[in-house]
Amino acid sequence: MRIGEAATAANITTKTIRFYEQAGLLPPPGRTTNGYRSYNEISVNRLQFIRRAQTAGLALAQIRDILRMRDENHTPCAHVAEMLTRQLSALDQRIGELQALRATVAEFQATALEADPNKCDPNRICSLL
Amino acid sequence: MRIGEAATAANITTKTIRFYEQAGLLPPPGRTTNGYRSYNEISVNRLQFIRRAQTAGLALAQIRDILRMRDENHTPCAHVAEMLTRQLSALDQRIGELQALRATVAEFQATALEADPNKCDPNRICSLL
DNA sequence: CTTGACCTTCCACTGTAGGGGAAGGTGCAC
DNA sequence: GTGCACCTTCCCCTACAGTGGAAGGTCAAG
């Protein structure tokens, strides 16, 4: 099948497919006699796998590593499990950071709600921050 | 004072100061006869304000708006308070998204911990994803 | 007189995941 | 024979907040 059909099947754009190829996530596909890229169901599976992995928040570089292991006939399971664990930690850390930031902003805002705008110190840029 | 001293005082780099100037957060400074940028305490205060506003998670574009209001002699308090409120909503939404993503990843990981690596379906890229 | 620490401008690059659009080739239907 | 949808490569652009480096000017100390 041609790139457009593969794109529709995987629910992405042809631009994205070419980008994935150039980024090393897809092997260079076969070509028809007129030079068009030629894909099969395995290609579409691969594209759908990439989508699922992205759903898990994995970066393309990580997904590329998984696919590369798979292509070299290693079973990537252990690697994937470890990656998911690291992903969980990273998420927990990021969520923690954002919650800390939220607390800071909430504090600023509490000050803001109490402040009288008419009492702003003209020598400061903003008494709220 | 010259740019290096201002940078040290505000705990940033000279590169960053020039970048802020070019981004419209700092007015073009005075110059000494030899062309060096010349700053004073007000400049340093402004730089420190930018830092504080960044601590509150505001983007440079938002900070620039606050500074611009201030420069036009409007009191930016109300604007800032509203911005902080919006910032809180944005943070809450982002935290929610990350928590949803965390749940997804945790689910994938639970599957991973249960799975027997020897039972991987060789026709799939990875049975965990 | 030269060394070193400053400063200037300008241009390019970082990472992420693609998107926009030009210029041209291919194949089918009408 | 021409219009249309599809394909090709190529290069540039997006947001964000800077960072790196080159080429050159300035100034005080030794």
C-alpha cells in the first residue's frame, strides 16, 4: 500500500510517516517502480505501536530504542518494563514539581486577593510578585 | 554598572540580559562612551522581578505584558491577579493531565510485571504496549 | 607591549514532534 | 489532453528560553 493509505490506517499524516522514517523509527520502505514508498500491514502495526507507546508518554527516542532491540531480535520486554518504571518516576517527579509550583502561585494569589490596589508601592514593579 | 555586574547582582548571565532586552523585557539601556551597556539598581530590580515572576511559572511573554503596563504607568495589580488565577487553572489542568498519563503508564506497567517474558508473542512488537 | 578580563555584534544551535509549502513526477478518469 | 489526487525531495518554520562561538573593540595591570 502507498503512504497515504498507511497513514489513514494508522491515523496519522504522511508527513509524520516520512518524519518517523527519517528519525529512524521506520526502516526505509520498499519502493514501487515509480519511486513511491510501499508499505504493508507490518508497517501499519509498527505505526500503531508507536502511537500506543506515545500514549504511555514515551519519547520517540525511547520508542526508537525499543524498536531497534526488536529489530535485532532481542525481546525488548525487560527493557520496556524498566522504561515504564522510569517513566513512572519521571512523571511522579514532574507532578511533584508542578504541585510545588502551584503552591507558590497560590500563595502569590492569596497575597493578591488581600492586597489593596491603591496601596501599591510605586517604587516596586508589582507588590504582588 | 556594566552588564557583567548587573548579571551577577541578578544571578543570571550576560547572555540572558541581552536576550531579555531583545525580547522587550528590558528597555534599551544607556551606553558608556565606548558603547558598553550601562545599568543601575532599577535595572537590577527589574531583572529580579522577572526572576520572581518566572518562579510563579509565568512565561516571558506574560511578564513582558506586566512590565509594559507598568512602564505605561498603569498599575498592573489587577492584571497580575487575574494572570495568577489563570496560571492556577492552567497548572491544575496540566497536573490533571499528567496524573491521567501516570494512570495509563501504571496500567501498562502492571501488565508488564505480570507478563512472562517467555510468552511474548513474536508477531507483536511488544506485548506490553 | 602584551596579557587578560571585559565588552560589542551577529549568526547559529539546542530539544520535541512534526507542519507548510514549493517544484516537479505519476497515473487514472473524463 | 487535461484535470485531479497522489506521490517525490527539499528547505524552512513553529514554540520556549536561552546557549555557544566567532570576530573584533576596550581598558587597566604588569
